[in-house]
Amino acid sequence: MKFSIKALAMGCGFTNAFAFLVLGLTAAFLGWGNELVELASKLYLGYGVDPIGLVVGVLWAFVDGFLLGALFATVYNKFL
């Protein structure tokens, strides 16, 4: 059974974006995970706990998750 590349890519993109949104919001409002946000900001340029930084980080996370999901589905389907 083959994966739908588009569906898996979108699912991974939205899941990754949501995870980084939650991480940024908990760091901003609760003070949890500030070190992880600092680490992630080295990978996702512009990511931070301010509103603009959250939007930039969520966009980066979506693109990253989308591309990795598409790559995984493509490789999986080739080896199937």
C-alpha cells in the first residue's frame, strides 16, 4: 500500500508547525522551554517567542515538515 505523498507531506507539515507554535506559546506565556526555543532559533532563522518570531518559526516548521514528509513518502513508495 503506497503513501499519498501530498497527504503525508501536508500532515507532517501541519503537525510540525503546530508543535513549534505550542512550544513558542508555552515559552512566551509560561516560561517553559526557553532553552529549546533558543536552540530551534539557530535552525529556523527568526524563530522566537515574540509574535513575529512565532509566525516565522511556524512557517519554517511547516516547510521543513512538509519537505521531510514528502521525502519520506517518496522513498517509502520507491522501496515498496
